[in-house]
Amino acid sequence: MKRVLLTGGVGFIGSHVCIELLVRNYEVIILDSFVNSSEDFFLKIKNLVVHINPLFLKRIHLYKGDIRDSELLDRIFLESKKENKLIECVIHLAGLKAVKESLEKPLKYWDVNLIGAIKLLESMEKNNCRVLIFSSSATIYGNSEKKLIGENSKISPISTYGFNKVSIENMLTNLFESNPNKWRIANLRYFNPIGAHNTGMIGESPKGTPNNIFPLITKVASKKISKLKIYGENWDTNDGTCVRDFIHVMDLAEGHILTMEYLLNNYPQILNLNLGTGFSTSVLELVETFQETNNINVPYEFVERREGDVAMVVADNSLANKILNWKPKRTIRDMCKDGWKWELNNVD
Ligand SMILES: NC(=O)c1ccc[n+]([C@@H]2O[C@H](COP(=O)([O-])OP(=O)(O)OC[C@H]3O[C@@H](n4cnc5c(N)ncnc54)[C@H](O)[C@@H]3O)[C@@H](O)[C@H]2O)c1
């Protein structure tokens, strides 16, 4: 049974990737500092694991700590080695992701995101583990002129967070090119993951007020926040609100497993892959679909545009379709249904 190190595995995307890894017969070692998650949410992941199959619980291990802690990273690899179970792949999701905060506190973002990646790579190199999946983001494309963004579209980030992702991708390219026979690396450029596991037992649960649209919608629907703010009504789009490529978090999670299996079964290489659906949905359409699917009201108001936002970001996902034979299966309605189920369960 293959063992995978999942950094940031108690976070939104990480928790869903963790479930998918367990279901597909992998063993998962999580490293997370809980800076944007919690012990309590880790319990929720374990409850879901037990719900799926109590035997899977033996295959999930947690280290609480910081990705910049080299000693801890080395200890994780070493302890696995002592058990005669090598870590075969690292899926690196630990990091900070709030675009607005990254503009206000750039050094904090460079420290956690870039230094964190460097420390991880140093430890991987030292411990002979050279298969890496890195969670990059569509935010690296910035203001794209194109209707559908391909992997070779212009890279022009407009926030510190976006620059962090581009720099890490560049560093990974350098590392790969320094010895092209060694590393297997995939930069997965996520579009807009939303929704939750279809049991509603885990979902997005950020600390403090959410920054992303979807948890804000669910919090307004459950009356934890009074009104949804929609940033800008005069963007150059059909209804004037921003257009995004929303992808169900479980489709995204499946993309990780396929990517890992592809890397493990192929020659050393570095890949950039868009993980999105290729479908455009405006923020207003998302709110309307959420209301209609769940038969619930989401009061909203239009406010000024937000720094760091762009009009339209939709993926050309043909490369991931082709290389991984990966096709997102879930609809916007599924995302709205599952996300609402999670909100109803997530009483805090
Ligand atoms: N959610 C999105 O819309 C989106 C889009 C594109 C890319 N991404 C990237 O995917 C990754 C995961 O995103 P998410 O939405 O699950 O975020 P999240 O905040 O829910 O999860 C990140 C996890 O990493 C942990 N973490 C943060 N800093 C850490 C550190 N220094 N050491 C150890 N653990 C640390 C947090 O506690 C959290 O559990 C991030 O790298 C993010 O930039 C997310």
C-alpha cells in the first residue's frame, strides 16, 4: 500500500483529497498547523472515514506542525522509513490563500508559501522522495484576454498570492531541469473549487470570516451573515458580475489521485495542468442556482469591485482530460446541494 504525505490535509481541499486517497487504498500522512483548520475539523474527517469504512482509520496519521519546520519534515520521512514504509509522493497544499491579506501582508505570504515550499523540497531531496503535486492556482493567469485559459496562456498574476504561486512553479521548473531524470512534478492550477463531500460530513470551514464566495453564500443562507456582498456589477460580462469556473471539490480531489498515479507510472517530468470544468458561471448565476436548488433565500447587495479580482477566469481543461483521462462529473447544482448539506451539519 502506497503512503502519501498530504500537507494542509485538514484544510478544505486537503480533507477531500484525504478521503479520496483512503477510498482508493492509499495511506495518508497529514501535516497541518491548524492555522486555517482545527482539531475539531480533523475529528470530522475521522468521523467521515469511520462512516465510509472503520478500517480506513488505521491508514490516516496526523502530524501537527508547520511546513517551514525542517526538523519535523525530516522526522516524518524518517519515521516512515523506520516502519519500512516509504513516502512515495507528496501532495503539497499547506499555505495561505487570502488574496486581499496577501496584498496587505506580502512578507507573511512569501514566508509561509515560498519558504514553506523550499523547506519541503529540501527535506524531500534529503529523504529521496521526488514525486510532488503542488497546488497552484488559476490566479497566476491574472487578467486573461482569452475566453478559455490554456496552460500556455500568459502568466501575469496581480496579487502577492499569485506571485507566490508563480515563483514556486518557477522554482519547481529549475529544480526539475537541474536533473531531469529525478523529479516527477505536477503543478495543478485549480480554478474555483466549491461544494462539499456528498455526505455533508466535511466541507469548507475557514477560520474567521470567509473570503471566498461559496462559504459566504452558505453563511448568508443560514443567516450567520446578513447579506452577501457581490463585488462589482459592471464587469465586462453578460450580467455584470464576475465569471468563474466553479469545480466540485470532489472532482478536484479525484484529479489529484489521477495525477499522482500518472506521475508514479511515467518517466520523470514536470507538468502544468488546469483543473477546472471549462464551464462559465457568473457569481449571480451561482447565487440563483443555490437559491433554486436549496429553495432558500440568499439576500445580496452590490458593492465596489475588490482589489485583486478579475472579470473572467475559465479553464481550457483539455490537457488534463487527455493526459489523465479526467472529466469533472458534478454540476453546479451538485455543488450547491452538497455545500448546503455541509452548512446545515456544520453547527458551530
Ligand atoms: N480554495 C481555493 O479556491 C484554491 C484555489 C486555488 C489554489 N488553492 C490552493 O490550494 C491549497 C489548499 O487550499 P484550501 O482551500 O484547502 O485552503 P485551506 O486554508 O482550507 O487549507 C490549507 C491548510 O493548510 C494549513 N496550513 C497553512 N499554513 C500552514 C503552515 N505554515 N504549515 C502547515 N500547515 C499550514 C491550514 O491550517 C489549512 O488546514 C492552498 O495552497 C491554496 O493556495 C486553493
